[in-house]
Amino acid sequence: MSAALLTTLAAVGGTSQAQDWTRAPGDSAKRTAPPAHANCVDRYGTNLNEYLSIQEQIVGHPRCHEVSAGEKWVLSLPGWRTAADGKKAVYPENYSPAFGRNVPPMLDFQAKLRGARAVLDNGREEKSFIFGPEVLQDIVRGDELESTAFASRPLAPLPSGKYKITVFLRMSHEHYDGVGRDPHANRLPAGEFQLPEFPFEVIPRQDGPGA
């Protein structure tokens, strides 16, 4: 499994795949303004709530790890990058993309993505969530790379406290990103595989909803 895919969730490691959700030049942002307390902003200044038109607080991104008690929330998932141009993509000799070697690798990833499973743990009990491929919210286009932006459906409010969540990504077949041939950096395996757990906290609201 690619160590690169793991870093966006848990903010561990540091490979070429680790990313924030930034738009490529010329991409138009979605303009829905989120509530003031629901603004997950990455290190480049991109407001992920605004970009993905999400009104709920986001957790899972390294900079967004708090949720207000009594409010629905959204789980982000790891970003994945692929080569933008299928004709320039690099693959192992024995690997055959779903649509052929000249097709953009992102289409291969989309075809093989089956969704994700998340396990929420509050220290006393666990709860699982299942997401289908619709968890892939957007593709950010670039000249050299194409990137994914993932977000779950809104999830039920949680009581105050500390939590950890572990995500398992599901792929129907093996996938390479077209950037390189390293099975540890450029490959996602078939089946379900675990990503690192990450902590977050549900905190009491100090003001009214929508403030």
C-alpha cells in the first residue's frame, strides 16, 4: 500500500502524494459560503468547506480536527494524485490500466474505487460507517497532475469528548498512479486496506448555531 495515501489523513510521513486540496489555476471555486465556525482552511489558504460546498465542520484534514457538539460533521479522506496525461504515464511492465495505457490514470482510479469504511472509537465503543464511490467529491485538474478531493456525507452529531477514527479504503483492482513504478509510493492494492487512525475532539459550542 502506498505510504503516500496515508499522510493526508494522519499527517504522518511526507511523500509526493501528500497534499492539501488546492485548485489548479483557472479552476472555478464553488461559492456556497459555510457558517463562520465551519471553515477548514488548508496551508495554502483554500477553504475546503467553500470549495466543496460543505456546510458542516470537516475533520480528517491535518488542520481540521475539532467538531462542535450537537452538530453534524463531515469526514475527509486522503487525497490521491495521478499523472494528468495518460500518454506520459509511467507504469510497471506487467501492469494494465482499466482503459489502456494512453488514458489518464485518474479514470483508472475512479473505475476501481469502491468506497471506504470508517471506524469511530470513543474509547468505550466503536461505530462503523460505510461510504460508496460517491465519497469522491471532485477532481482537481492540472497540467502535470490530477488530484482528488474526498468528503463523506454529513454524519450524525456526537457528544463532547475525544475520538479517533480509522479509515479503510476499498479498491476493486490494483491501481498505479502513472507517476512512477514504486509499489510503495505509486500503487494502491486491490481489496480493503487500512489507513492510519487519527484523533479529533468534539467540543461544546460556545455560541449559537450558525454563528
